[in-house]
Amino acid sequence: MDLKVDSLSHRYGEMPVLEDIDLHIESGQIVCVIGPSGCGKSTLLRLIGGLERPTAGRVLQLGDPPDGCLNPLTYIFQDFALLPWRTVRGNISLVLEDHGFRGRRADAIIDDVLARTKLSDFKAAYPRQLSGGMKQRVAIARALAVKPAVFLMDEPLSALDSQTRELLMDDLIGLWLRETFTAVYVTHNLNEAVRLGHKIVVLSRRPGRIREIVDIDTPLGTREIGDPALRDRQQHLWNLMREEALAADRELADA
Amino acid sequence: MPDTSATQPEETSGADSRTSNPPGPPGEVLRPVPFRGGGFAPRRIGVVGWILFTVILLLWELGSRTGVISQLTLPAPSEALTAFADLVRSGLLWRHLEASLSRLLVGWFFGALLGITVGFAIGLFSLARAGMVPLVAAIFPIPKIALLPLFIVWFGIGEESKVAVILFGTFFPTVISTYGGVDNVDRSLIRMGQSFGLRRFSIIWKIILPGALPAILSGMRISASIAIILLVAAEMIGAEFGIGAYVMQAGNLMATDQLVAGVAVLSVFGLTVSWLIGRAERYLLRWRS
């Protein structure tokens, strides 16, 4: 299933946040969205997943979600959004219960996604017992459980320290290599974007417009940390963003 | 403990630092950085409460025996205990307890149930909020005891008016703590539920209710105390049995030993309720600790 963002604009009251966004999210690709803070990239993600209604334009699904898909557009949040009163198992079972998966049928799915995210030993743990990286793994497992057509990741690694971030990036790449998935990945971290993105969408500062779309052809599995081609890309992205970030930083919040 | 650990190094520092001479420019005095952290972390010390309780009772008894506290002002704890033993022996204690506990439980249960329901309605529906919040604010501060005559006119002199006072009195604090709790549920968790396509009922039952539970339970602590206060007040007006009636009769006869015994029973009521809610909190909120 592809997603098409069709001349999308959004404003909060009088303030425009996004202007005329056109974007094609192809099946099997990771599309990274970067931009200075406050450029509306998280808003864009909420609009894509139907958590907010756009002021103008629309988001279209092309084709049908794959078989067995319980929740076509599934988020992974920056703050993990785990229920503190449910165990790891309970947090995943939460999103299955409403689809009629209980007991043994739910356990089969839960065991599978926990194995894929290396969490099998933590089934009975409560979120407060887990580190940030583990919490985000649980959130990824929860998202995998509903077999989404498109993952919508809202700065999923931004709340983690840099070592954990590296580990989780490797995990995401591993998951993608084993079974390709489609994702929109919002981040402000250029390194994450060049490591994970097939396509990188650079937004301008508020109101967010698409400044450039950068394609990265190096296959995900062969991207090394020191790769000079990737470093060039990252430098190019930084050149694009530098002025915008500087200007965005000097803006008054309520201006 | 933190005090000694803070002062100990300070005492030795003067002699120590110059003799052992770690690297640094010669002639300069080396001092350890003083400890400034610690504190602000209450610990559980179980025995202190019991010790204080016992000491007060012992001093009181001693004061009565030596005549420092006159019999007229306050009876000795031992006398109150004798009065209590009489009450047990006559079998009246159970009738008083039965009357009081049934009023308390029925009034508190339905007051809390209605309060939680209305609190959820306020938390979830803008219309209910717009209507009920000012209404609650207007009625909550009225002393419910002042309304007891009205309740007697409406519901009769029997059990109903007493239960109604307790129900009414516990309803309002429960409403306020419940909708406060619902308001404080992390919105990002609700968005998460929506983003996974959870049904509205599932979001309320599995996300909002557990999220609001800490506030609801602490509201119950308050409403339970209010319920006990109102119980006694209601029983003081026209009740044959009940701890409040017993205290009232004792007061009318100036039987201060019975009065103290009755008041002690009420205090045990409060302790028991608080202990029960503590247990409920530890069980229902075990994910927090």
C-alpha cells in the first residue's frame, strides 16, 4: 500500500504550519522527514495518520493494506506511550484485544514480536523497570503486532542516549532487511535520516514547505557509519537546513 | 545518619589534608567539599506512631491517677476502657456498630459510585462539564449537616435521611477528585489508543480509568473521613442506635467515660478505613512503586 499526500496545508488558528505538501510514500521505502524545530514535521505525521484533520488537501491510500493487517497506519511515539499499569505483554495485548485476539491466538503474535525485538525475557516486566531503549523496543513490538501497512515514527529515538540510539538504529535496519516495511520517519537528527532513509524530505521552517527531496541509493544493509558518500549527503542536508534552523531558533514562539 | 556523615570528614580535614599532601600547589589548604544533598525523602518508620500513641496514653493515665487531670475535665483511659468493656458485655456495642456501619457503608458506597460516574461524565463530556462544575462548586461548600432537617422532611426520620446525608456529603468530593484524575490522564496515552484504533469504551476502561485511579483513591480517603463525620452528626439527631447516638447520650448524662469510649471507637473506624484504602492502593497501584 502506498500513501499519497496531496497538496496538504494546515494552520492552527491564524498561524500556518504546513503549506502545500505533496509527497508520495512508496511501499517498502523509509521516507525520512527532517526540518528545524517547529517546522510542522510532527504535525505532518499526525495528519498522515488521521490523528488531525488538515485545513486543506488530503492524504490518500493507494491500494489495499496487506492481508492480516489490523491497523494500517501505526505510530511509534517519541515518548513510547506505554501504559505504566500494564506489563510488556499487557501493553502489546492491549492493541490486539479490540480485534478479537485473546488467549492463545494473542500469545502467538506476542511471542513472535517479542522475539523479533529481542524482548522475550521481559514479557512480565512493567515499563518502569525498563530502560528507555527497552521501552522503545516494546513500542516497536507493539506496532509490529498489528502488522501495519505503514509505520509512522515520530522522532522514535530522540528520547534516547546516543549509544542506545545506534543500537536501535541497527535493530530497525535489521527488521527492515528481514522483512521490508514502509515507514514515514520524522526526525531532527540528520545522521538517523541518512542511515535509515531511502528518501529524505527536507522541510523549511514554519510554515513548513518541502525544500528538497534527497534520494539515497546506497542499500540500507551496506550503509556504514563512516561512509564518505553518506557523509557528503549529510553535509548537503546540513547546508540546506543550517540557515532555516538558525532563523527558526531566533523566532519568538508566539509570534 | 546524613548529619554524621556530613560532619565526620570535616573534623578530620584540618589535620588530614596537610599531612597526606595530595598533588597541588604547595602551601594551599585542601578541604573536602561539604555535603549539601540528602533529605526530602520521607522513609517509612512503622513503630514511631505506636510509640507516640502509647506515650500519650500513659501520660494521660498517669495525670489522672496523680490528680493533675481532674476527673471532671477528662476521665482516665482506664475508666474509658471500663466503660467500653461494659458496652461489650451488655451486647449493645454490636447493635451500635451494626447501625453505624450499615449507614456508613450504604451512604459512602452509593455516594462514591454516583460521584465517580458524574466525575467521569464531567471529564469526558464538555456539556456535562459546563453544567456540573459550577453546580458542584456551589453545593460542595454547604455544610451537609445544615441540610439534615430538610432531609428529614424529605426522607423521614428513619434510616433514609441519615444515609442521604452521608451519600450527599461523599458525592461532591468524589466528583471533584474523579474529574481531576480524568483530566490528568496523560493525553499522549489516549492519542496512542486512538492511533491503534481502540474502541471508545476500551480507551475509557483500559486507559482513562486506570490513569485516574490514583486520584480517585486519594479522593476516597477524604470522602471516607467526611462520611464518618457526617455519620455521627446524623446519628446525634434522632437515632436510637449508632456510635453517634451513644456518644450523644453519654454527653447528655455527662458520662464522660462513655463519651471517650465512643469517640475512641470512631477513631478506630477512621484508622480501619484508612488502612483498608491503603491496602487497596498498594494492590491496585502496584505498578507504581
